[in-house]
Amino acid sequence: MAACTARRALAVGSRWWSRSLTGARWPRPLCAAAGAGAFSPASTTTTRRHLSSRNRPEGKVLETVGVFEVPKQNGKYETGQLFLHSIFGYRGVVLFPWQARLYDRDVASAAPEKAENPAGHGSKEVKGKTHTYYQVLIDARDCPHISQRSQTEAVTFLANHDDSRALYAIPGLDYVSHEDILPYTSTDQVPIQHELFERFLLYDQTKAPPFVARETLRAWQEKNHPWLELSDVHRETTENIRVTVIPFYMGMREAQNSHVYWWRYCIRLENLDSDVVQLRERHWRIFSLSGTLETVRGRGVVGREPVLSKEQPAFQYSSHVSLQASSGHMGTFRFERPDGSHFDVRIPPFSLESNKDEKTPPSGLHW
């Protein structure tokens, strides 16, 4: 593959690949360093966004793993669509879509401001718009190379009532926004290495994409819908740092004659500028329905102080919270510039309302 040369290799975390999405002719071959879980979409056009090739695996030979398709500007990707994640660089496959409500405070910034309400939901009235996300499987070969994530699994569940573990996770299951998908095709009948791939999907060469949902996938989606559902997404940008928050309801547990509601939330930090910045502190304000205020301040997030640069512009992590009543969350992240100066980035206000129907949370995987 002469087009897949080292000169066009771009680094994403410890993995490397090259791309040229502007003015490119489609389809284009997607190349990988054999055994490295690394990719290079071949192109002879000029790359607008040039990243470093310093992390190229030495002695690795590129092999074609598929052919890129034109990303969809309209419409949704189907079950079985193979893709490369445009931010984190991993291979994946679409299981099914979610229609979420995106509350983008950047869009609402031009609207007249209103007084901040007591629940702490901010001073702007934000109207949500429909946005497509996808439930996907991550190729297990790529998980070790996703450096800008605090974990490669984004989906956790409550364990059984009689289980000593409070939470358990499904490795390699993720949520991906429509614009993060770079679709490709492959002639491989098992192109994604994940223990659920062949359990959920069946190869059918007469279909496009050639992977169709098994009854197992449809049943799993239906039974676990309340705990998988992605409904609201909150986004806000401050000084070219965009913060996206996605909360998920996990279910209810009874503890000491009271109900405790569990939530998880996923946060992505994105540097939309070329300047390097580093996250140093977090400052949360949590408002309860009864009017109490809790303040949480600490270094970094999940034990890390990630650097956001042109080469690695995003960081994503998940966390969990248990509540006895509804609450609103807001606050700031403090970032540091190379010259030592600091600036605060707003966390978009979001609420965790425990008004879901009181169904029993899943007790392990439902098939």
C-alpha cells in the first residue's frame, strides 16, 4: 500500500493513523499496522489537520482492514455499520441509535438572559433539539490504545440486591455521537473483536452493511432499555473549551427504609483551539430539591489532570452518584495555560431527577 506511508501517519493517543477528510475522494483504503490496533486512511490529498507521527510503532507493516465511506450528513447509520471514532481513534460497530435531546448553551447564548432559578439551572433558557447517538461495541484490540479516556467502558449497571458489588460494567460498550463516526466497510466476516459481536450480529453479504441484528440483540435492547437509554445531552463552551455532559439513570435501591436513586454521568472535555491547556481543578455545586447546597472541590478528575492539545484535543470520563431526591448540578473546571495563568470553564447545568418508574434494575446481562 504505497499510499499508506509513514509520512502520513498521525498520532491519536499511543495509536497512529492518517486522514484527510477535506476534499478527499471516496472510497479510500483504511490501513492498520499489523497487530498494533492502529489505523491510516490512505489519501493522496492534502491533510488539513496535521498531527504528529512520533508515536508510530516501529517495524510495523500496514495492512488494509477496510475502505472508508462518505460520512452521512443526513440520516442515521444502520445496525452493523463499521466505523472509526474520529476523536478516540478506535474501531467499532453500531448496534442501534438513540434519539437524544441536546441542550446546547452555546446556541442559546444569543437569547435574552433570565434570572438564575433557585435550583441552579443557570441564567439561559435552553431549548433542546434532537440529536442522534449510537450504542456501539469497541474493538478489544484498540482498547489499550485509548489514552484520552479514564476507562474504555462507558456503561455501568447496578448489581443484584444480593450482590456485594454496587456496580458492574460491560467492557467495550460505548455511546457515540453521529458526527464522531467515520464509516468504513470491510470484507472480513468478523471485523470487530468483541465477545458480543457474533452474539449480537449476523453476517449477511446481501445486506448493506453486511451485518444484521440477531434476535439476541433485539431482545437485549428491549429488556435493558430503561438502563441503557440516552435521553439528554448538555453542552457549553468557555474560552474554546467545550464541556459535554450526558447523565444516565441507573435505577433505585432501598437502603435503611428509604429509596436511593443511582445515576452515572459521562463528561467530555474538548479543546477547540490549538493552544495547549491542562485541567487542574474541579468545582461542583449540587442543589437538592429541599434547597440544600453541597460544594465539591478537588484536583483534576478521576485522579488525572489531562492535557488537551492539538494532538490530543479531548478527554472523557464517567462517574456515579447516588441520591435520595432530585438535584441540579453545575460548576466549573479550572484550566492552566503554558504561561501559568488559569481560567475557569463552565460545566453546563444539568439535573438528575429521580422520577423514573420504579422498575427493578437489571440483575446482570439480560439475553
